[in-house]
Amino acid sequence: MVVLGAAVLHAAWNAMAHGVPDRVAGFALLGLSTGVVGLMAVVISGPPPAGTWPYIAASVVLHCLYYTGLLVSYELGQFSQMYPLARGTSPWVVAVVSIVVLHQRLAVAELAGVLLISAGLIALVFIGRTGGRTQTTALLAAVGTGLAIAAYTVVDGIAVHKMPVITYLGWVFMIQGFLVPLVSLGVRGPGVFRQPRSAILTGLGGGLVSMVAYGLVLWAQTRGTLAAIAALRETSIIFGAVIGTLFFGERFGPRRALAAVVVVAGIVLISVS
């Protein structure tokens, strides 16, 4: 239930980032708010344990790549298409790494659930897609985003067993949170923050929502298998599809609805295993 709640919040903050007309500014504002909250968590939790800095540094780099991929894919493609491809790429990669590298065993039903969720998400992307060079670039950016998600999910799954969740959360979000707006300032100058009040509030609010969603998943990773949690988190695409239809006027349709049913079937398999 915690991971499903995080999935709703994750779809919400991505929609908020997509909804800001100037998306560079949107991600800069998002990073600013997460950086401030991360700083507060660092003040409370103190320095990380010795030997854990490589995990923090790796997660920061991967999150920056993740934000870059999201920015490019949202600039060039539809939210209801780019978001599921980014999220659907991750479970397959995480499942393979968790089995081969981390030696975690998945029940047959659990593995089937991971595969069903991934297949349903990929189907949601390719049903009704159009061609073109811009479309191809957007799809490649979304796939790259998914690979970054898979990589930081594995890093996070190891790190939360080596330090308190609030410590890890605070340091990762403080560093990458302040890094994103600094890079945006370097590229665009101070004008990047001269946005309408509604855009500023949306960007800052999206950062807060993203932190809550991320923190809930980190907590869940201390209590469940990594691949199953990663797959359940990707159900956020169902909520993202609803948001895309209601708020962005993007067509969902019966075939995408059927693909969503496949995702739900995967959720059931994971839940009962």
C-alpha cells in the first residue's frame, strides 16, 4: 500500500513538472525545493556513516541523468507516452540485477508479475504511437531515463541497508537538489526563475511531492524484495495515464485500457506471492 501511494505521488509530481510551460525552469524549481528539504534532513540526521559516500555520489549522478532524460522526453513527447516508457524500462533491468548481482530470489508468481507489469507498460507506449525523428529522439530519451531509474533503484536498495533512510534521503536530495538549479542558472541565467507565480508554485510543490514519493519507496525497500517494489512502483503509469487524459487532453483509448489491465494483473501476482 505504501508503494502504491508513492506511485500516485510520483505520477503527480511528474505531471506537475510536465505542466510547467518552461520545463527547464520547472525542473530548476523542483530541484530547489528538494534541496532545501534535503538540507533540513541533513541538519537533523547528521553526516552519513563512513564508507557510504560512494552510494550517495552514485545516486546523485544517476538522479541528474534521470532528470535530464525526463526533461528531454517531456519537451519532445506526450506525457502519457514518455512517462510509461521511462517507468516500464526499469523493472526488467532491476529484476535481472537483483537476481544476478544481489542474489535475491523471486517466486515464480512474483517474477511473472514483474514481466506482466513491464509488458503492459511497454504496450501502453507503443499503442497509437507516431513516427518521426523527434518522436524517435523522445523515445530514446525515455528509455535512457528508464535505465537511469533502474541504476539508482539498485544503488538505493543497497544504500538503505547501510544507513538510516532519512540520512540517505537528506544527503542525496540536498546535493542533487541544489545542483539542478545551479546548472540551470549557468545555462539560462537568472531569467530561468522569472516565471509566473502559478509556475513557481507548481515547480516548488512538485519537488516536495517528489521527495515524499521517493522517501516512501526507500522505506519500502528496507522491508521487501527490490524487484517487486520496483515493479509495483511502476504502476504509477496507470495514474499518469488518467492525469494525461484529464489534465493534458491526451487520448487513452480502449487498447491502452486493456494494457493497463495487464499491469493490474501483474500487481495481483506480486501481491499474492
